[in-house]
Amino acid sequence: MPAEMSYAPTAASTDPLDQLGRSHQPHQPHQPVQPDQLDQLDQLDVAGELLALLRDARTEPRPNSQLEALTLAVAADLPVLLWGEPGIGKTAALTQLAESLGLPLTTVIASVHEPSDFSGLPVIGDDPAEQGVPMAPPDWAVRLVRAGRGLLFLDELSTATPAVQAALLRLVLERRVGALRLPSGVRIVAAANPRASAADGWELSPPLANRFVHLQWTHEHDVVVRGLGGTWPRATLPRLDPAKLPESVDFARRAVCGLLSARPALVHRLPSGETRRGGAWPSPRSWEMTLRLIAFATAAGASREVLASLVRGTVGDGPGLELLASLDRMDLPDPETLLADPESAELPERGDRRQAVLDGVVAAVRSRPEKSRWDAAWAVLARALETGAPDLVVVPATTLAALRREDWDVPASIERLAGVVSLGRRADRAAARVAVTEQAAR
């Protein structure tokens, strides 16, 4: 046998998204046997007919953040690990995902395989000294290569022994099984139960855990009820806007690089506890994965909830929350732009973001105090008063008033804010008196 093994795939395209999005036959509902034919069937055939009717289900387009996060990570060609209690529906979700995307599903239960099943079995040819000893891949890997595309489902990952987990490292990261490389049209998704609820469970090794996007899979009451009624949410690949691709990459790079420049300790932080090491944690590898996910989420216009679950599932909760806060600040309008044209100011609707913008405008005036900039800041605050919660203006207005120079005339726009600031100050004084009274009563 030659040292190089090749298995020609049937797929011609080299673009992963093109391969995944290839047209496929839609789900065909089961055609029930006519009543007059049922009498001619034996009881096992009748039971089979009943089972077919029970398995027959439809899908519908319906918002589902879990499914959207999963499909976005699959589109980004990143290995995904679904964590959830037994019976929560992880395997069923993967089966439905493969069917919806038209991908052949290959399920491999890691715990019932030997390490050699993933690293390959040595096959000695006629002249090992000349040809070498190639590592023969298992049949499921050969089938995936010949198909050129597919969904590889590594089930029960938390029951795999440390030796098997070590053998999986190259498969998950490099897509290699023995001497065989899986084609780009193959996506990898795994599922695991927490160690406490897994049969003879193990914690994931840090090197293996750091190769996955970790998603917590929970049941949603409405989804389960409607699904048991025969209709499940439809899994579809995210629709990427071609016009947004370059700016999405630029935005993702600025977001990740900006945070890591300010917080260098977050570049690599291996958790101290064994359990946390088996989850998401920050490393150069997981930050690269995060950057890719942000770019895909931006190009797809994904919701903040979807992006948050992906980011936190890649670098962990703490670094993920810091990155999300940094993304919020990046989305905020530039204070200098607002000061240049306050009448056209577009302020965020969300309260915390609007407060941050107003504080930024006041800080910009403080850093370069000029009469024209001071007047423009009052116009921005007046605009905020007209379009949002007035209580958010109180603190920035009080701070801005303290920046006034003696020779600066009071702008007309300040009159619209005087009542709000006065009311806010009275409320603050009243709250202070209540606090003093309560303290004295203790």
C-alpha cells in the first residue's frame, strides 16, 4: 500500500458555504397507508406505520437563539460542543440540523472507540523501509471524504477517556484522521453531558476544550411543546450580506485587538480549576475563533443574544463580558461627530448606552473646553431630553454646567434643561435625607 492514501470526493466545489448550501431534497412527509390496505398488514407492519407517523414532523422558520448560534458557528467552520443534561435534545437537534442543511450525518460515539480509530491504524505494505507505514483511516472518515461534505457528530464526548481525547486533538483542529484530511465541506459538532450526569464521565482536557465553541443547550418550553405537536424550528444557515464582508472583518479585528491591547492579561489565561479548564477559556487560538465569530455575526446581522452566547462560549464568561462591553462602546457615536452637528444627533435607545454617549460628550468638552463646543454639548443634551428618558440628562448637565467659564454666555438650549436638572437635584437631596433618616433609625 502506498504511503499516501487518497479518496476522491464527489464534491467539486472548494467553498465550504457553497458545499453546505447545496440544494437538497426537502423533507418529504410520510405517505400513510390507505385504511383498506392496513387489514392486509401484519402487526409489525402496522406498528411500523404508526412509528412512521409519529416520526413525521414539520419545521417552520421561527426565531431561536440557540439554533441561530449553532448554525452561525457551523457556517464559520468552527467545531462546536453542545453541553446539556441527558434527554435535553442535543442529538435530536443535530439530526434536524443535518436534515435541514441537506448534509449527510455521521455519528461517532467517542467513548466506544479506541485512540487508533482517530489517529489511524498502521498498515504495513510490501516495503515499509521504502514506502513508510501509512495510518489507515476508519470507514466513517472515508465516507465523509468521498461525499465531500457532511456533519460529523462526536457524541458523548465527556465519556471519552483521556487517551481518546488526546487522539481527537488532531481531528478537531486539523481535520485529520490518520493519513486522511477531511474536506472543507465537513463540519464538526460534538455533544457532552456535565461530568456529574455523564455515565463514567471525564472532564475534558484543556487542549481539547480550547478547540471548541461551547454552547449551553437548554430546553425552551414553547419549542418543546410545539415540537411534540409536530413542528420544530427550522435550522438555516445565516444570510451573510456580501456588502458587509470587508467592514465585518475590520470591525472584528478592531474589537478583539483593541480589547487585548488594553487588557494583555486576557490573551492567555488557563483556569486553575479542572472543571473550568474543560470549558471555554481565553488563548490566542480561542481569540482567533472569537474574531471569526464576530465577523460572521456582524455580516449576518445576528442579535446581541446570539453573539453573547458565542463569545462567552469561546473565551469564557469574564473575558467574553469584557469584549461585549467593548463592542458596545465601539458601536457608540463619536462625541466629536455629535459636537460638530448636535441637531442631527442620533442617540442610542438603550439607557446605559445613551448615558455613556452623553458622558462621552461632556468628557470631550472637558478635554478641550471651548465656548462653541460647550454650546454644542448643551444642544446634544437638549436633543437627548427630547428623544429619551430625561433622568439620564441630570448628571451630564450638572457636570457640563460646572465647566462654564466666566465670559461664556448661557445658551438658549439650557433653558429647556433647567427644569429637569432642578428636579433631579431636588430628588437627589430628598433621597439623601431619606438615607440619613434611615441611618439614624438603626
